Amino acid sequence: MTFLPLATSSSGGAIESVGTPLLWTVTIAAVVGLLALDFVLTRKPHAVSMKEATGWSIFYVALPLAFGVYIWQQFGGQIGLEYYTGYLVEKSLSVDNLFVFMLLLTAFAVPAELQQRVLLYGIIGALVLRSIFIALGAAALSYFDAVFLVFGAILLLTGLKLLKDAVKGEEEAMDVNEVKSVKFIKRFFPVTEDYEGPKMFGKVDGKRALTPFALVVVAVFGVDIVFAIDSVPAVYGITGDPYLVFATNAFALLGLRALYFVLESALSKLVHLSYGLSAILLFIGVKLVLHWGHLTWPSVPEIPTLVSLFVVVGILVLVTITSLIASKRAEDQEPHPDAAALDDDRAGTS
């Protein structure tokens, strides 16, 4: 196995990576190739069928799982465990992205045939932003161990905010005119009334203007920035290898376009997901703080990667089960339409 030292940290240690130049090149080429394929598939706007979405979702789950087998065999069980745990964390956090994307697509009334192109632009923006954050994080960690403490604090604050929002239980809604990125861009550019397919620009009174499609893409990019701030520290809490951080982020994001259409109807049933994601972020935040403490004072215990995997899986399974139970109870408590109509008929004849 080959580990490449990236740089020397302030504590005198070296950050090591399994990412050889060849492995980086092949991985980036594969990611770019898959994005190009997605552009080809979405070049003709169309509503996505469940069969199409399911097929691509299976592919985009099977691919990272198969790649994990290669990582495990090539670099050993510990590295393989870090990869799979990091991927699971990123995939679970990406579902939270889908919630916000769903709100945006609804708020902007994006036509069904244009939704997958909007999601594709969102995925590309997220990949670019996270790549920048990953590089900055690796550079910072090379010189300052205290970055682990900063990352931990970010996750703890984010987890607490997510928990606070979940406890409030307020129904989420989004006003297009209140989205900060949209308000900013509207100050400088006129906007057409209607969508013009996937076109970014149109005409208003003979002058060049943005389309609603361009606005929703800008709004999605704004969301990408917020999620990158949480996502990159979260996976650095699992592994310090920048290559594994990039690979898990890329694989988690690539399948989002298809996964959105598979989970679109199920997302509303995952009513406790925010609690689960909050718990995961808080747990990884504590893990990062302990890791920083261990680097500073070796007597401070660390949380093993295998324990992290079990905790993350356990939280996701628990909130999925409780969400489905809560959704079922809510459905059972709603009056049946036929029963309500029968009551109205009886009231009218009495």
C-alpha cells in the first residue's frame, strides 16, 4: 500500500493520504465523465420516470460500494472502514440537501421537465465548493492541529441549530423573494416572467434579462455554500485523508439527481430526519474535539472509526423507524375522504 505524506503539522506529524497522483487523476476523470454523461442525459428536458430514477440510483449506490471494496483490498481494513463510514455520513447529510432542493423547486415552481437540470447544476456547484473547502481544510490541518477543534465547534453549533429547528416543529416554507441570493441578483438584473426551457437568459422590453431558471440555479448555489460548511468538517471527523474526503463527497453527491426523484414522495415521511442528522453532527463534533484533545494531551481518549460507523447507522435506522411510525399514525388520524363526505350527507338530510 502507498501513503503519501502531504505536509508536516504543527505537532511534527505528517498528514498521510492514499491518494497517489494516478488515483487522483483517475478519480477526478471519472467524476468529470459522469457529470458529462448526466449533461447528455438531461440535454433534452423531460420529466423523470420512477423507472429511470431508480435505475440510476442503484448505479450510483453500487459504484461507491464497489470502489470501497477496492480501497479495502488495496489499503487495508482501517482505510476501508474510514471510506465507508465517511460515505455513509455524507450520503445521510445529502438527504438533507434534498429537503432544501425540494423546497426551492416548489417555491420557484420549476417545471417537472427542468428539475433534473437544476439539480445537476446544484451538484456541480456543490462539488466545486466542497473541493475548495477540502483543499483549504487539508492545508490548514497540515499546520494547525487546532483546526480539528474549529471543525468540531462548527459541527456542534450546526447540530444544536438543527435540533432547535426540529424541536420547533414549524412547517418549512420558502418565499422566493426572501432568498438572499435572489434578492441580491434582482437588484442588478431584470427577470423574465416565464421559464424558457433551460435557458439562463431572455429578453424584457428588448433588453437582456435573467430567466427564473437562472434564479433558481443561483439559489441552489447559495444553498451549496451552506451545506459545504457542514459537510466537509463532518467527513474530516471520520478521516483526515483529503483523498477519502473528496471521494466520499463526490460519490455522495453524484447520485443526488436520481435519488431526488426516487425519494421525492418519501421525503415528507421522514419527519424525524432532522433529529437524526442533528445527533450525527453533534456526535462527530464531539469526536473531532476529542481528537484535538488527544493530539494535545495523549491521555484524552478517541472514538474509534468502527464505533462511529455503528453510531451513525444506529441513528439513521432509529430515526427512519420512528419517522415511519409517526407518519403512519398521522395518516390514521386524518379523516377518510369518504367518511367525511358521508358525514356531510347525513348532516344535510337531518
